[in-house]
Amino acid sequence: METKNLYSEPYRQLSPEQYPLLLKESKFKPKQLFCKGTLPAEGAIGIAMVGTRRPTASAEELCRRLVCSLKGTNAVVVSGLAQGIDSYCHKAALECGIPTLAVLAQGLDAKIEGERAIIAERILESGGALLSEYEGDAPAFKGRFIARNRIICGLSQSTLVVQSRKTGGALITAQYCIDEGKALLAIPGSFDCDLYSGTNALLDSGRAKPVFTPESLRSVAGFPLLEGAKIEQISSSGVVLSAGAQKVFDRFNGFRKTFSELQQEFEFKAPELLAILTELEISGLVTSKDNFQFYFNGA
């Protein structure tokens, strides 16, 4: 039986009101946008995941672990379908059942070569989408990759640079992220590895926040679990929280926060906040190994 080629289906133009994720509100939104596939559902949140086209040998496994940490959330992986990190992240999203959008630097009728064509087809089959601001079979010129990167940033709540040298397209995306005042994350690496020189520079300058272990991406990027405990469920099990504890738990259910981060969010004095955290720990809703990082409901 012949398989239907979804990639050969016609593209459609989106109105500005139809722009997905955060692109409608972004200062980088394009004047026109074309789409193949299915746009993310309401409430979905984009995370841009970008990096070099020629990564380290272990990069594919790193991307898989990073992306799979987002399972059970409303995350959408956004990238550019380039070789290397981009493709690894799209593939990991497909493997983990996470929606993914690919933003292209060419028209949606232009030919995609090699494994990238297979990934594009799988994105459409999985219910994801391909996006471009270029019509028809417009080719991918050098300047269009830079323009493409601003859309990747505009769609997303945060941007993660996985691996990058000190110059490259991923760092251009990072700068767009900084320009929009969005959260920029980066993977630290060996100081003598050129493929981490870009991410280390972002971290050393304080422009990016580190993701030290792949499995912590979800909490560092701020994606709560969709199946996190609800106050109604907690109450029905016999646990009654104080007003302060309920307020803190409502705000950070599914997140990981330091004590100083919690102090910045609330006006509680330190002893009062400590008492609230103790109450939540006794209730089994918060855990902490060192009284520095507090894990709210499985964060």
C-alpha cells in the first residue's frame, strides 16, 4: 500500500491572528507566514532548541535526554531542521511524543535533501508543522537563515543553546532571545572543547542560565507537569494547607526553585517562608536534599 506523502500537500498562508505560540506578540513576527501541517493547541508553549550543524559525537544522546525531560508538559520543541543539533532535537521530540515545529529558511515547496526530508515528513505525520515566511519554492540563501532564527525565537518562551562555537547561527538566535527579554539557557561544557566555547561564553557573561543535567531542563525552563497534583486532590486526601502554603504551592507546583528565588517571588519574611516550606515538606508536596533547591511535586 502506497504511503501518502504529506510533505507534497499544498501549504497555506496564515493570517497574523493565526500565528502560533508567542509569535503574534513577538516584535520579530514576520509580515507573512506559510504553514504545512498542524499548529500547536491553545496553551502550548514553545522552547527553541538550537546549536551547531557539526556537534560532538555524544550530542544526539544529549538532545534526546534534554527533549525527553519535557514529557508530560505542554512544551513544543521549535528548531530550524538544520543538520546537527536542530535535527537531533526534532527527532528526539518525535521519539518522545512531544509536538515539534520546524522553521525553514526556504519556501515550503522547495526540495529538502537527505535525512532532513525524512524528518520533515515525520513531523507532519506526527501532527507537527513546517513554517516559513517564504513563498513557493524560494531557495535558502545565507541571509534567510539569520532571518529564520528570529522567528524561532519569536515562537518560543525560552531558547536553549545546546552546543555552539563562539560564532554561528545559534548565537544569533540567542541574541534575538536576549533582545526580546526572554529566558536564555545554555549547556556548559569542557573549557577546552571548541564546540562549547559559545555556550560557555554565554554562561560566563551571565547572559544565559545553565542547564547542568539534561533531565533538569523541564524545571529550569519552567515547564510544570500537566498531571501535577491539584489542591482539590490534596484536600480530598486529608491534607489541609495554610493560606500561605497553598499560595506558594499553587505558584510553583511542578517547578524547582531555590530559597532566594522563592523570596523574590513573595513578600514572606525568611522565617515565615521556611515555616511554609516545612509545612509543604511534611505534606509530601515539596522535597529538598540540601535546603537550597526545593522540588515542588516531582519537579
